[in-house]
Amino acid sequence: MYSGRYVDVNPSIIDGWQYRGLLLGLIWLMVPPVVMAQESQTLSYSQKEFRYQYYQVLLRQVLDVTETEFGKIELKAYDAGNSEITEARGMALLHQKRIQITFVPTTEKREKSFRAVPFPLDQGLLGLRLLLIKAENQQRFDLLRNETEFREKMLGGFNTNWSDYDTYLHNGFKVVPATKYETLFKMLESGRFDYFSRGLIEIWSELDNFKNQYSDLRIENRFAFYYDIPVYFFVHKDDELLAQRLELGLKRLEATGAFSRLFLSYYGEKIDRAKLDQRQIITLVSPQSQTKIPHTRPFWWPNNLPFKATQNPSNSQL
């Protein structure tokens, strides 16, 4: 738990980044140039798997650039043995204060129950989805003529514990539910469904990680999905000072260019590799679109590719 002087920032006001930037500037000036806590503190998180490495490194940098004002802090992964902690369990651990931070897609419910740091850690890239398929099924995707045929003829698989599960149902896609991450790869390999939608930030790492177990899986080469699902840092409602530290650190990294350098070091090559300008990108309406999620063109979006934040499901020609 953090203690010390802080500036009251109303998290419900997100009427433009300029207002928030001004407040953060004031926070930066008002924080005394002395370490607030001399003793080293520990910050626990639940997501220790390989696919979360970018967020772990970013969190470390955020804490490092705010150490002078807020004190030294050590990061520690929550010990859950060999089992993976689901998003739902991670949020429960945060509510119980058994961990202090998590990095997950935002939802209206999460923003009401916890304290969000409204800075998109992945710059919207988690919402850019490529499709894992069995190699033998590529021809079936090549024969699709429009989005309606995609919805009618193709069956997806997805984890019901993930916040964007409802996005596929909301947009009329048929989805086979599952509750465990690795089970979905097994189900796809065995032909239980036709595709498994994965974030561009994770799909190649997953293929490499599971290549010996599921050697027949490939990335579909014609389509991609895009929808609004920004990933935020979340802390407990009581941890306002920690939230301010995180937001201040992110803004400092952004101002110096360190944020974009880290982002591109992890994902720049993957964005190029996806060849987005050669794909049909189907933009989905997120059920979270009614919340205060900003709908802006990501800085990594190809210049020659039109951008639409949302669109209604349609029978548009592919």
C-alpha cells in the first residue's frame, strides 16, 4: 500500500488527453524531489507467462523513471504453482489485495470496480487479430465472398473468460466456447472449429511456442479482425497514488520517446510481417464502444490503409 502526498485527479474525466496531460504536469511539479518511501517496496502481478513480457518490461521502466519521487520498488510474480491465472482470477486477486497490479483489456465493469490507468499500453494492437487455422483449410477461407458468408460458414473458438468473447457474439460470429487457454489450440488442431482469433502481438510467439505440439497450425493469409480493446494497468480502488505513479511514468516514457521505442522493439517487425495492406480487415463493433474508450487511429496503422474505429456488421463484399 502506498502512502504520501498526492494530487486528486478525477478518473471519470477523460475529455481529451490535453486536460489529463496538464494535470500530470502539475503532479510532476508538485511531487517533492525526495524519495517518498525509503524502504524498498514489492509490487506483485499475476501475468508471468511469456506472452506478457512486453507489459512486464514496460512496467519495470515506468517504475524506474518515477523512483526518485516515489521510491524503489521490486516486481514479483504471484506464485500460483504451475497453473495459469485467468483474467477473472487475476482481477479477484487484485480485489483481495493479494496482488497490486494487473494489465488487462478494459471494460466498463472493470473501470467501475478498480482504478484504471487510462493509457493504452498496447496502442490498440491487441485488437488487431490474425487467425490461426489448420493449414489444409486455407482454401475454404479463399472461397469466401463476403462477411456474411464468413459468419455463416466459419466457426471460431474463443475463451469465455476473456473480455472480448462477447465482441464476436455481438457481431454475429459463431463461436465454440472454452475456458482454458491451451485447450483452444488442441480443439483447433482436432477440427472442433475453423479458426482461433489471436492478437498480432502474440500469434507468432504462440506458434513458435507450440510448434512441436500443434505442427499443423498456420496463420490464415487473407483476413484480419480489428476492434477496440485497449489494455490498461489496473490497481485496487484504494491505490490512487500507485495509479498516479503509473500514469506519470507512462507519460514520461511517452515524452522521451522511450515508450514508442520499446513498443516497436517488441512489435514493429510483427506489424510489418502481418502485411496488413494486403489483408481484408473486418472491423468489429465492441460492446464496450459505449464506454469512454477513445477511438483514434493507432500510430502503427499503415498510412495507405483506411482506418475505421467501428462499423456495424454488414454484407460488404470481400
